[in-house]
Amino acid sequence: MIFQDPYASLNPRMTVFDIVSEPLKAHRIATGQELEDRVGLLLQRVGLRPEYMRRYPHAFSGGQRQRIGIARALALEPRLVIADEAVSALDVSVQAQILNLLEDLRAEFNLTYIFVSHDLSVVEYIADRVAVMYVGKLVEIAPTSRLYSVPKHPYTEALLSAVPKADPRLKSTRIVLEGDVADPSSPPTGCYFHPRCRYAQARCTTEAPALREVEPGHFAACHFAETLNLQGALPA
């Protein structure tokens, strides 16, 4: 796991060595000099110097702390890493460095990431497939390029309409959703999104749509996914 807050996720009473080596100690994988060598290699791999391992978290910047968190996540050589908003607390320039590091690590260690984020530009950069959630339910799953160019769920269309365009000549219409997000403890009947959906019909108020494959590899939970012509953020 890579946590969102690089300040709160590291114990201020532990050195970097203690933080990164804790998984290795807990599973009795390495001790003594071997343990120190492994911690040093992990720090090097995330762009930190091995001699930093005796320092405490307060001596590092936010980006460096997140690198320590990444080293800890890699200590047990996992196949799956869950990154929960792993760059949202960082400055934009530092975000790019961490994202590039995650891409390099993915290629080197053959990792799979579950990358949780609200930043659609970050998602587009790092993800092969994207799952969109609304009030705790999956509403769309698709390969990244397909979802960004041809969304099949109205909520996805609304999200993508908020993505700023780099070219000022390109115009887009921002979809402003009316009303409030549904209460998960007392959701509306039928489709959870129907009170805010501009395409909603009577069926949506009573019948919950199933998440189904509307085209190869593209799933959507909308009764009218095949017939709606929704606008994406990329050319189709």
C-alpha cells in the first residue's frame, strides 16, 4: 500500500531504516547486514541515498517522504501495489517525478497498480484500464483511451467535461451536475445517479442498471449505454 499523506503515513519516531525494514522484520525475511543491504538497495531504487536510512521523516520533503513510502511498499516484492491518491498531496512538479518513478518501477518489477485518484489527467497518464465509481458502485470500466474518447455512462461524461483542454482553440461544454451526491446509507431507488442525470427516464427511477459489457472490454451500468451519444475528453 502507498498512502495518500506522506506526512501522516510515516511514524515520526522511527528512522527510515526502521520504516522500510519493518515488513522484512515482521515476515522474518532478513536480519543483520542483509537487512541493511536490502534497505539500502530499496532506497537507491526510489531515488534516495542509502546513508539517509538513519534519518527521521521530519528531515525530508513531501516528495522524499513519498519515496520512502514507496520503498516500504516494495520491500516484500509484491505483485500488486495499491496507491491511494499517492500524488494528490504533492506539488505538481513533484507529482510528475513520482509518477515517472512509479512507471519505471512497474516496468522493472512487473508490478500491477490499483491507482485510486480523482485527478483525471493523472489517471489517463498511468492507467491501462479505468474504473469509474459513483456512491460506492462501479458505473463504467474500459481501456483508458476508449473511456476517455467514448464514455458510455453519463457520470463519466460529466467528469470528463471538467478536464481542462491544453489547446485554447478546443472548446468544450462543462456539464454541471445538479443536486447533491446520494447518501450511501440511504441511496435513491433505481439508478443511484438518476436524480442528477440529464438523460434519466422513468425506468431509471425504479430499476437499478446492471454493469454489463456494451462493447468488447467496455462495461457500463446504464440502461441506455448503447443508444446515448456521449462526449469524451479525447477525439474518438
